[in-house]
Amino acid sequence: MFRNSLVYLAYRKLKYSYAGDTSPAVASIKVTQRCNLRCKHCTWVNKVTRDLPLARWRELIDTLYKRGCAVVFIEGGEPTLRDDIAEIISYIKRKGLVCVLFTNGTRKLDGLDSDAVWISIDGTEISHDQVRGEGAYRQIMATLKDYPDKNTYSMTTLSRLNVTELEDICGELSSTSLKGLIFNFMYPYKDIEQLVLSREERIACARRLLELKRKYPKILSSDSYLKTVGRPDKLCHPWILLLVTADGRITHGCTVEPMEERNCEVCDMMCGLEATLGFELKRDSVHFWNKNHILPKIDYLPDWTLRLLNNKK
């Protein structure tokens, strides 16, 4: 198998281009919807209140493997609330899959051997705590100090709650042990649409991030992704994604659909767009995944090979 390297993506793109293969490449599993925080923008928490047992998650991970996924993101709720989260991570890695853990950063990470840890950080201290609760930001900073050698990244979801302090976020987080800063745009789920930036605001914000990348090299969001924000003709392959909700339901396609009917015109979420751009072998987006240690062998594939594959569709 061609797992955990760019060879896998190249192989998958050729299968898509020549054989119409639309099997998933990336999976997101919501191992719990319990959470120790109550974030203003979260539309998922406590929709399912009983966790599936470890044995059932092993069966589901086996299914993801058989269906062709190469990368598994563990989400919640807050995944570290599960006593067996280390065993779930270990099982994913034993299957030869890359494992990325999403967390709110307020709990210990001892014994969690995921390939990367993405920590949700929604602003500077004041704005982050307004979204997630008093003291949450300080807990994250303490976590980063406790685990300086972990492969940690910030995930900042941009909305009306934090867009005015974009450079302050980049400055503060660049001074920490975080290996990189990742940015996303909030989707207008019906219960939080009042927090979402307008199309014009999202475009302006993306352009500002493109400028800030020159000053803050830790910003990893790819130019290709940021340049698609707000565009009605942006390319997105939702079939790349597989979502497993906390009750064990598997959805092949857009991660919005388990909650409500999707609206692609108002969506600029990085999950589908960065995945699509990486799948399409846009070099800067592939490097986004490489820098996250998700595709560690990218530099073994020469530029001419990428150009060849991009011209084959």
C-alpha cells in the first residue's frame, strides 16, 4: 500500500483522473461529543451523550482502512475526555494510518502518540476566553509549556468574534512552541450564522493572511487555499472526506451534511478545500500537509512529476 506519503496522493489522483475513483482519502472521527468547555460557536457538543465502546471504534477504524483512508483526524467534543483515547490513537497507527488529534488544549496529553496535535485557539486571551470560557487560554499556554517537543499546531476559526485581531493572534502564537498556525473560516450553521463573516469580509481576511505570511512564517495555511476563499468557482471534492459521528454513523462527503443541508456558496472551510488542493497536487497545499508531518515524503517527488500529474486530468 502507498500509505503515509505523497506517492499515495499521486496514486489516488491518477485513479481519479483515469478511472473515476472517488473513494475517501481522509477521515474525521468524532469519538465523543462530551466536552469540558461550552464554546459559543460549537454546533456539535452533547448532540450524542453516550460514547461508543473501544471495540466498536476499532471496527470503525478497520472500515476506514478498508475504504482507502490514509489520514484519520480524531475530533470531539473533547477527545481527551475518553479514558481510552491513547488506545484509539495506537490502533489507528498500528493500521499504518496517520493520526491527528484535535483538542481544546486544556487537558493533559501524556501518553498520546498521535502524529500531530491540532489545538483550537480562537484568538488572543480575551477573545479566546469569551468564546471558550474564562481561563481556557492560560490552560493552553500551560499545555504548550508542558509539551514543548510535541508536534503541536494551532487551529484558529475566523469569525466576527476574532477577525479584528488577526495580526495579534499571529504575533502571540508565533512566539510559542507551536510548530505552525492554521486558519479556518466558520461555516454558517443555522444556530451560529450570526457569528459568520460575510463573503467580502472573508476575502479581505484571506488577503490579509497572505500578507502576514511574509512576516510570520509559522502561518501554514496555503496560498492556494487562501486565494480560493470567497470564490464561487472554487474546487472542492467532498468525496475525499469520510466523517464518523459519535453514534457510529459514517457519512461519505461533506462534513456539514450530518447536521444540515450543505451550502457550498457560503463555505470556505479549510477541511474540504485544503484536502482538495492537496489531492490535486497543488504544491503549496501539499507542503501544508507535509509541514504537518502528514505527508513526510513530499520532497522525494520532483517538480516535474507534479507538473506532469497536474496536466493529466
